[in-house]
Amino acid sequence: MYSDKVMDHFQHPRNVGEIEDASGVGTVGNAKCGDIMRIYLDIDDDTHVIKDCKFKTFGCGAAVATSSMATEMVKGKTIEEAMQVTNKAVMEALDGLPPVKVHCSLLAEEAIHAALWDYAEKHGIQIEGLEKPKSDISEHDEDEEY
Ligand code: FES
């Protein structure tokens, strides 16, 4: 059912953890399955290159595998290039996911976008193509509904 790459990233996830004083943090959740994902980005303010990226996922195996792959894919990229790391691109890099698991890969894309949004807000910049995350449940926004 799962490709070797999905199994590999699920069993040996890359970039698990958190970044202290991260440039941007994004937390998103899927209301249906209840899974939560948080992405931390360390971004160079001059070059806008993502120097480091870590994640924490409270979720299913496909969510773990897609976040692991997504962090690998955005690391070393500029913000603009990271915007191209869509859930489709992540799924392709993992040699596909079963249809019922496609939403899990969306969580990774949304979490990266939420972290980029956080960075953009803090620095007063605009990132082309980036929209305000719908489901950012970051603990900094306590008045936001879960
Ligand atoms: Fe919820 Fe996979 S089942 S993210």
C-alpha cells in the first residue's frame, strides 16, 4: 500500500524537532482526523534562504512521511522556491500516496505556508502567492478557535 520511500521516511523521519528562536513557525491541524503538524523555519534575512527546517507531527504515518520529505525539500531553498514545494511535489517525491492519504500531504504544505506567513508578518514582507493560513492553530493566537 505504501511506497518504500514513504515507509523509509515514516520509520526514519528527517528533521524531527524544533528550532529555538525560529524565524517562522506554522501550526496547522486537520479537523477531520484531528492530526496536528508544526513546522519551524530558520531563514536568512538577507538571502531569504531556508537554512534549516524542523517539524513535529502528532499524526498518522503518512503525515510523518510527508512532513519529513517536505522539510528535506525546502531546506536550502529560497522562500520563493519553497513556495513550489506543493503537496503534489511532496507526494511525487515519495512515489505517491494512497488516495485516502492525500489530505495528510496537504497538512505539510499548509504548515510550511503557515510558517512562511509567520515569517512574512514578522518582517513586514509579502511573499508572492502566499495566502493567510486558514487553520493556523499556533499557540500564540490564543483567541483563535480550535
Ligand atoms: Fe490525518 Fe493523515 S490521517 S493527517
